[in-house]
Amino acid sequence: MESNLFNGNVPSELGKLVNVERLILGAYNLTGQFPLALTNLSKLNELISSNNFTGRMPDFGGWKQLQKLEMQASGFEGSIPSSLSLLSNLTELDLSFNKLEGEIPDFENIMRLDTL
């Protein structure tokens, strides 16, 4: 779904695509809350998003296979969920250009992280 002119909310029905391994929501004009239904994508190993979401980042607990998480300039506010520390397979993390604040979660269990 990368490099298109989509706008509006991300359909929560995408959370039913449980076999999806890569979700690239590229640089769009997607808005609204990040759908909690996407946390059902337990086989997800790559998530890339640069949009205009509102609210907080999702809980990352269900994405145990995630290796690449790029949610730069996505409009998120508040703190980074502590569940980020559960992503032990993570190798790349980019949360830049959001409105994040507070404490940075513990990265002790993310031993494979090579890009931050």
C-alpha cells in the first residue's frame, strides 16, 4: 500500500489479515487513531508508517515477531508503550519526529537492535 494518495482512517478490518508479515503504510495522509485491531497481526515482522495519526502509540505486545518498526512522523503523542521492551527480535527502530515524551522503555531484552 506504499506510495499512494490514500487518506482517512486505516480500516480496522486489516487486523483480520493474520498472515500479513509486512505492512507498509508509507507516507500517506492517513489520519485518526492507529487501529488497535492491527495488534492482532501476530506474524508481522515489518511495520513502516509515516502518517498523521492522533493519540498514543499502540501496545506492541502482540508483535513478538517484529524485526523492523518505523513509525516516524506519524503524529503519535505521549509515552512509548513499555511493551516495546518485549520485542526481542527487533533489529531496526525509528520513532523519530513524533510528539513522544516521558521515559524511554528498557531495551535490555532487545539484543538484536542495530539501528535506533
